[in-house]
Amino acid sequence: MSVIIGMDPHKRSATIEVVDERGRVLAVGRFGTDKAGYADMLAAGRKYADRVWAVEGCNGIGKHIAHRLVHDGETVLDVPAKLSAQVRVFATGNGRKTDPVDAHSVAMVALRSPNLVQVQVDPDLQVMGMLADRRDELGRARTQTINRLHRLLLELLPGGAKKFLSAPQARALIATVKPRDIVGKTRRRLAVELISELEGIDKKIKSADKDLKALVLARGSTLMELHGIGPSGAARLLADVADISRFADRDRFASWNGTAPLDASSGDQKRHRLSRAGNRRINRTLHIMAVVQLRNRTEGRAYFDAKKGAGKTSMEAMRALKRRLSNVVYARMVADQKRRQAADPGGHPGTTLQSSVTDLTPDIGPSDKPLPGPATSQPKPALRAV
């Protein structure tokens, strides 16, 4: 008998519910996520020979437990929190949210949704994702340091410093300031400390970019050849997307990354609005790519200007450009993967239902249909419990 083990994970505990193919509850339990608790939970699940684990939020709070299960040879499905929330709302109990109710909702989603992706751990992509996260943290730290430095320089220098300020430029500016009062001397000392911090952050950013570039090239990716994508952006795309063939076409990819506009038409008024859904990290990568292209004479700049000439506003033209760049990135990733599979004797093309647990499933709901172009409804094979 095949069973689904739905799980509502937390940092220190996990609640599971076992249901059969008809949705009948066979067992419920709450376990710790420490070594002993995890062993008990795994033993409870392995009482059923034909089983599949369904974990909510394998990109977030459920990531640590999903990885452990996969490493122990278990089959794990990634259940987006949005889908389990929908099941909970329409279930009895007035949408009440408890750990057992959440575990039941997760199990029901896995039981009734044949197109959930299976979690697969790729060590190379895990490393790439961790380093990309670190690079993002360094970027935020640099911005915060620069902002604090600008505030002090504004009080030390008339008019302050220029907007885009490097550490050597800041050090040259501070060398011209010789305050004599204790307040000015303190400001100068704090500014010097911030400049030293900025130099350290810049050094770490340079090292991180070097590591990411090596990993991206070792993966056989040519994403960095696209104007506006650097080592950090390429690593983020590879880590979060993982297997590009899990997207049936470029429209599904655009819906997943949030660049596909949503239909907001009403009556005779035909219009579309910005999508706030999708992977925001990939959306940000595409936004940075668009901004860089707009600063130079590129095809992206020409496309943007053409949209503006056709009567679009700047924001509408930017949205259209990001949608177009999503198509460019999709095509490049598909070509890279085909080339890598051709070079690998064990590889073969074809759609997969596996995920690197670096982001949410590419499933789209009724309100997330990709535009422009008609939506296609191709049946997907059900993922059978093994």
C-alpha cells in the first residue's frame, strides 16, 4: 500500500501525518529535529515500505529536514506553502492553523497534485547557492557601510562626497579633513574606521566573485556572456533554477520568476499588471541585468526605447524588457544544459520532476498564466510513490 507522509517542519520539531491512497489517516506524530528525534521519525516512516515524504517549504524552513531525508535515501516532494494554505482554507475547521492540520494539508496536496517536484540534493549547486547568499550579504553590508560613511562625510565636508564612492576615493577625501574640535575629530575617526571596514568588505566581495566565477565556468555555463550578468547573477540563476528542463517552455519560466504580467482586464478594458509572485531573487537578477543593459548601447536599450516610442511608460517598458530578458536567459540555460548533456555520456535530455530544493516548485496557478501568448495545457505524468 502506497502512503504519503505529510510534514509540517519547524526548526526544532516536525509534525507528520501518514495517509493512504484514499486519504485515510493512518498515523500522526510529532518529533524533534535533533539526532534522536529525527531517528525516531525516520523509523516511524520506514514502517511503510511504499512511502513518499511530502515536506512543506523545502526552500525555507523545511530545507534542513528535506536534505537529511534525501541523504538517507528517502523520496521527498516539495510542497509549496501556498498550495497547503489553499487546502487548509477549504477544509473543515474554518481554516484553523495548527501543526497537525498543516501536516494533513501538506499530505493532501501531495496526494492530489501529480506535478509536484521531487527534491534532489546537488552538492555543487548547494555550494553555489551558499556562496551566492554570502555574496548578497556582502553587497548589503557594503551598501550599509557606504550610507553611514556618506552621513559622516556630509558633516565633515561641505556638500559631502559623490554618490558612487570607492574606498580609495573616500580615504583621499578624509585625508584633506583636519578638524580641531573634539566632535570633528570623533567624526573623522569614525569615518576612517568605516573606510577600513569598506576596504575589508570590498576584498571579500572580490574573493567571492572569483570563487563564483570559477564554479559557474566549471558548470559549463555561458550565462556570464550575457550583458548584465556577472558571477553572482549567474550563480544565483544556476542554484535556484537547477534543472531548466523542469520548465516546459519560456512562458512557464517567466511565470516562475515573476516577469510574466498578470491579466487584470475588466469588461472592455484590456490591461495587465505587474506580478508580485515568483522567485524574487531571480526577478532581482533580471532587474539588475535590465538596468545594466539600459546604461549601455545594447539590444535591451534599443528594445526599451522602441517600447517607449510605442507609447509605453518607463515602468511598462522596463517590465517588457525584463520579460524579454527572461526569454534570453531561458534560451541560454537550455542551450547550456543540452551541451552539457551531450558531453556527458550518462546525461540525456528530457523534462525532469526533480528540484534542487533551492526554490519553490515551478507550478503556476490560474492567476499566474504566462503572458503574452496563449497558455498550453499539456497533461503531465503523475509522480507515483516509490
